[in-house]
Amino acid sequence: EKGQFFLAAPVLGRPDAAEKAALRIIVAGPEEAKKKAKPLLESLGQQLFDVGEESRTANVAKIGNNFLLVSMLEALSEAFVMVEKYGLEQKQFLEITNALFGSPVYQNYGTIMAEQTFDPAGFTLKLGLKDTNLALASAEQVSAKLPTAELAKTHFESGIDKGWGELDWAALIKSVELLSKQK
């Protein structure tokens, strides 16, 4: 009644992407509001994704993307630990992985893992657990199962219990490494 609108605009990208105005922004809300906000949103990011008028659509798209990142961190952690046990250096394996996937996400997080440069964090292990819990709660609302999220959740919790909660969420590999040392 006051002529104001609610617009959901969650972002994808680490702090360095925000500094460069290179975020990817997922926007949902009334068309009039999106039209008014577009110049501002374009100044903050390199790409806008309009996912309709329901704000929950933008939010679940963000949660879904973060779940994919969690899944990648889990899988890459497990692969790194395995190949290292065979004597292959993580950095060399990452080079092979990047040739296959050609992904800046694998390159970025793989390098953080291989070099163990978890501090300063771009996104903490605690926040990774929060996002994993959000994905699990969202899935539960629609009776979907996320077994990889359940597994990653236990690894995030283990890392936080070990005192690594403020490290970058790529430190998930430390929990996977601990598991591989246990018999």
C-alpha cells in the first residue's frame, strides 16, 4: 500500500568477486521492482538471472548452487585423499582435473585444498554447515533426498568440532583426511 516491493536477489561469488563487481545475482520479484533495481544489480555483478516473481525461487536457486559447491568440495576432498595415498601429488591431480572440467570453481577450491591455504577464509566451514543444513531443510520440504549433503554435513561438523570452523570451507578436506587415517 506504500508502493514498495520486495525483491529477492541472492548472490553467487566469493568476496573477491564482490570486490570486482563480478557476482552472479539471482533475482525474483515483481516485474516493476526488477526493472527499477536492474541498474543497481548490474553494477554489482556480471550476470543476472531472472527466475520469476516468487522470492523463494531465487532463494532455492542459491541454496541449490551452494549445495553443488558442497558436493564438489566433498568429492574433490575424497579424490585428493585417495590419489595422494597412491603417491600422486594433489597439485598434479588438480591439473588433470582442470583439464577435464575446465572450471574456475575446481581450480580455485582445488588450489586452496592442495596448498592448504584455508586462512583467511573466503567462506567459512561454519557457513558451509549452515548452507548444507539449508539445502537439507529445503529438500525435506519437498520430500527430496540429498545423501551427499548428509555426508558432507558430518564432515563439516567434524571439522568444526576440531576447531576449524573459521577456516575456509575448502578445509572440509581436513575432515576427510582424518577419516582416511582412522582404521
